[in-house]
Amino acid sequence: MLGISRSSIYYKKVEPSEEELLLKEQLMARIDYHHTRQPYLGTRKIAKLLNREGFKVGRKLVRSLMAEMGIRAICPKPNLSKRDYKAGIVPYLLSNAVISFPNQVWSVDITYIKMAHSHMYLTAIIDWYSRKIVGWNLSDTLDTAPVIEAMKSAVESEGSPAICNSDQGPQFTSDEYKSLLKSFGIRQSMDGKSRWADNIMIERWFRSLKTEEIYVNEYNSPRELRRAISEYIEMYNNERPHQALEYHTPQAVFDSSFKAA
């Protein structure tokens, strides 16, 4: 009909150029930098900061990249408790909780990690009492599988916690993740309404990792990045004294509590 080939009217996706991909990685790295330093900044302010740095970007692009990175401003939001419970949201279980022993409560979260020409996602799990990183996984995707692997590894190494807290991300509302916690006898908790600080312990650890290790180095491969994170966690758990732990290390506090029991 009309002499037009049917195949010619279908949309053909145009792959981004190397320059466009590089610009995207640069933008994501700067967004992560600003979000880590000031996690309460929203898309409007981050866009303004990026424009000051010479990037010609709008709020819409910043919002899109932050969604792709799996990050959002850490601030109270109205009606958070009205999210769809059919999607797997569960209550926050730790209001006024007294944390008095290891494996009482863990927190799990995911963060974007920049590389020289690409990026990865780090899943990490922290014990609230000792502040020990009990499990982690590095992946190039934001799906549920890396979270599952990190949790399985942590439980195999350290035993099961009574409660594990997370945000309301799709990885943590998935049937696979919820079934895994149930199989380990772990009660699931999620950040509640206007409670942006509910998972702040793991957020603070991410900030330390990035400012002390990630931002001051450059990684050309996932293998390099994985080794650097492993070495940082080893140092953090076993060598660094913490004021909140009376200047003991997370590993020492974790171990001594079990010995005392």
C-alpha cells in the first residue's frame, strides 16, 4: 500500500554513541557524589549543582538517572505509609528497640558504585549491634539475585538475625527475597512512614566507603573494584576502632558478645 515497506515504519532504537555513554557515566558519578555528601538533596538542587559544574541537564534527566541508579533523596515524604501493601510492604519493627547483642538486627541496602568507564551496584548487610559488615555482593544489575546471594552468604557465615530491615525497594518486596527470609526464620522489617533514618546505619557505612575508598581511586574492571571493596571491608571489620564501640573493632565486638554468652 502506498509503496511503503512495512518494516520502514517501525521504530528502530538508536544506540547511544560512546560520547553519550561517557557523559552518562560522568553524570551518574557526580550525582552519586552529591547524593553521598548531602543525601537529603532532591532532583532540583542536584540539577542546579550539576549545571554549576558545566553539565547542561534538567531535573527530568536527573530524576531518570537517579531512578536507574536506585537512589532517592533521604527525607520524609507524605503518605509513605499509604504505599500499596499488595506490593509486599511490611511494617517497621524497630521503633524504640534496644539493640543489645549481635544478630539481633541486620540492615541491608544497595548502592551505586562508580568505575572509570562504567558502574556496579553493591549490596551490603550490616549488624546493628557490632556494626560489622556481615555480607556483601557486587553486581552490574539492580535485580533481586545479588541481594539473595549476599543474604545467603551472610547467614552461612554468621548465622541468622532475628530481624532484617531494609527500605521498600522492589528487591526487598519480591516474593523470592521474602521467602528466603522466612526460610531462615528472619522477621522482615521495612522503613516506615517519614522515617528516612530507619536504615541510616548502612547508609553511613556506604558514605564512609565512598569517601575513603571509591572517590579517591579509579577502577578499570569489576575485578579491581571487588578486590578494593573486599580489602576495605576487611580493614573496617578487623582494624578500625569505633568510638561508638568504645574504640573496639566491629569484629571484636561481634566475637566477644558470643563468647560472653
